[in-house]
Amino acid sequence: MEIARHWRLQRHRYALVGEVCNHCGEKIFPARDVCPQCNAPAKTPFTFSGKGEVYSYSTVHNPPEGFEQFAPYVVALVRLAEGPLVAAQLTDVEGEKIEIGMPVEMVTRRVRDDGDKGTIVYGYKFRPVIVPRASADAKSASV
């Protein structure tokens, strides 16, 4: 990817930026200018919280070219708190500890190297939400 394009797309790499439909209120990710719910124009930018939960997941053992160094890795469908499903890699968790419904949050991580140019491409991934120890202790005491 050429440098100019990289900087032009930077906001979309480091935040979950989509759109909201001014007609029906549907939150759309990725941005697509037309609401898939009501077909009205949807040009108002909307930044998602990055919070969600694992809807489904799969382990990639035979990755596409350029991702071999990361295999095996887990790709998940994450249901964002605001509604849309997002496909992304899970990070900071071992495959056997992943569960459907597990709360996750978006983080910015290295996605790949851009060929011979050596540019490191960053993007969003999701990791399990880390519950502070005091909150976890209080929750278990109340059960």
C-alpha cells in the first residue's frame, strides 16, 4: 500500500468508524453510505465503542499469503455493543479459552508487513475484556 493511502485510511484502522442512518438510526459498519436496513442515505460518521462479545470464531491453520507467520490464529465474528457484527482476529487469548459470548474489546495491533517496502500495517483486533481483580472478587462474593 502506498504511503498516501495509508495515512488517508488511518482513522479507519485505529478506530471502529462507521456510519449511522439519520432515517432509522441503524448503526452501520463498515461505512457504506446507504443503510442496509431502510436504503436511506447514511453519511453521518459514527465511532463505535469497541466493546462487544464473541458471536462465533474459527482457527485459521492455513493462512493466506502474508499471514503465515501468525498461524495458527483465531478469527472471530464480534457482535459490537451497538449491534453490527465485525470480523477480526482475536489476540491475547489461547484458543481453548475462547467462548461464545465472551466479552471482548478492540485493540490496535500489528496486522502484517507490507511487502518489500517494510511498512508495518496496524489495524484493529479484539482481546478479552480484563476484569479488574477487585470487581471480580466483589462479583463472586455477591453470588
